[in-house]
Amino acid sequence: MTTIGRRWMTAFGLTLMTAACGSSDAPGTYSTEESPAPIKRRPTPVTDFTPVELEETVDNFVAELNEHPNESMHAEILLKIISGFFAPVATAANRAMGELRMTGNVIGSLEEPGDQEEAVALQNDQIEQTLAGGAEAIGLAPFGEGNALGIDAAVEKGVHVVTLDADVAKSKRSIYVGTLNKEAGAKAGETLLALLPPGPGTVIILGNANPVWVAGTERTQGAADVVKGAGYEAVVVQETLTEEGDEEDAATLKAEIEAADPPVVGMIGMFNEAFRCAMAAEDAGRKDIRIVAFDFDPKTVSYMREGLIQATHTQRQYYEGYLVPYILYGIKHIGLDATKKILAPLMVDEFRVNTGLDVVTADKIDAYNDHLDALGVNQ
């Protein structure tokens, strides 16, 4: 068994124990002999960042599902990791599974995977194990296009798969839930352009050019297209996709800043480690560079408070995790077409549900923290 495999299986065991505890945020184990009761949601306080349309969509799900017999089902939610960026996804998925009285688990690695292709292969093995364990539906945060093999194998056995966070468009998945990556990248580019002086100038994008990770490439390209379209030079630096990459990426970015012609006027960090852009600008003595980020990592927030990062884009991970169990439950109990009808206000085409982005500027950090507290998550 590989090192990644051992980390994954440890997480699997811990998740099983969490589910068995029967807490309010875990699916627990429910007897099929219990009297069916209406589905009741945990109340969600309204804040400045509450996505009204998303909330209304879930309320519509509850109303429709309560018109039908309330029956248990076994679903598994397979995440890349259960900490960091995916922590609110895991919390929300467990919460929704509890509300729906589902049996099953939220499963993920305890550590960031190192090798992308190995992670894809491992996740396909995990799908196979999940099917052998009797899963009736699967929510999957895939590592790459290679996960189409596992997804299609599940569908061939009559098990619907809903992807989240990243899509595998060439698979037989029923629905994708999450950010539309090319559009999200374009939004980040537009946020930065509003902060830049007139050109010429160079914008450095800490992103992804590895074709194995299609979602990362799409987001990066979306930002680069907007920057180039506005007349700036766009330089893409491949992010080191491990926790140990902070110093390595900061050094690479610093060298790009010092070598750029025309001079660097802006930077965009496309993923959770966007704070590495601020590290590099600080090391290069260029605190004047305008920087926008993605996600709400504590280091990113710290640099925002210092004025080195002007804004970040958050992906509503909580709602990705929360919607998926409702969609899986809906597909089984009212059918795929009826489920898509409820989701229609959020769908951009036949297969994709857009959960949208929150743009958090430096002066809105505390308001966004209040929003996360209202949801009961850290992000």
C-alpha cells in the first residue's frame, strides 16, 4: 500500500467512528424501523454574505421531499482531504446527511496528496471499495479526468455520482456542484484590473498549467485571458501543490518579480496558497504590487489585514458540501429530472450547478468571519 493509501485509510477509519457517534452534525446510524418524520433543516442565520438563491433552493428541496415518503439511503461523500479547504465541505455534508437521516460517511485523506496521478488512481480504488460497501449514491471531489473510470464504473452499477469542487465533464456523472472555474478565474482578473494603474505592466499568476488538473488549468486560463485582454503581460507560475511549497514558490515568484519587463503591477493567487504571492512581494521589497487571492486561508487573511492582499474570492465550500447530499437524496426519491427542476435557478446548463463566489475585500474580513460563524464552520 502506498503512503497516500495509508493516509487515506486512516481518514476512512476516523470518519467511520465520527459517523457512528450520532452527533447533530454527523449522519449517524438510523433504524429503518423508526417512524418517518419530516425533514427539518438546521436554521441558517442571515448575514451580509448569505446566498439567498442557494438557501431558497434547499428550502424548495425540503418542501418537495416532504411530499414523498421519507426513506433512509446509504451515500458516501469522497473528498480529496478532510482538513483545510475541505473542512467546511465535510462539516456541511455531514450536517445535510444528518438532516436527511442518511447512513454513510464523509471520507478523505488526512494530508495533501503529493502525486496527482497516484491520487487519481487511489481515488478510483476508493470508489470501488465504496461500491463494494453498498453505497447507493456517491458525492465525489475528483482529483482529475482519470477519475472518469471510477465514476463510470459506479454509474454502470446503477449508482449516481455527483461531483463537487472539480468536475469530470467527460464522465457519466449526473451533476456537478461548485465553482465554474474559468468564470471564477475571469472574476479574479476583473477584481485585480479595478486596482491596477494604467498599462503597460506585468501580472504574475500563481496557478496551474498541468493538464492533469483540468479545473486548475481552466481557472488559471480564465484569469490570464482577462489580464491579456486588458493589455497587460500575463506570466503564469506553476504552483507547488504541497504544503511544503511556500518557500519554494515565494522564491520563484520573487525571481519573476525582479526579472519582469515591464515591471510587475499585480499578482493573482488562484488557489488556497495564494498568500505566497504576498510573501514574494514582501521579499522583493514591492509592497506596492496589487494582489488578489482565492480562498480564506488564515495566512491570506493575515496579509489582507496588513494591506498586502487587497481582496480574496471564496468558493462557498460549505454550500458545495451541503447541497450534494440533498441532490443525491433527491435523485433517488423524486428522480433526476425532478431534482434538476428544483436546481434550475442555479444551473448554467444541463449538468452544472453554479454555487458562485463571494468577493471579500480587506475591509469586509470581520463581516465574512461573522458569516462563517453563523454557518458554524472555519474556512
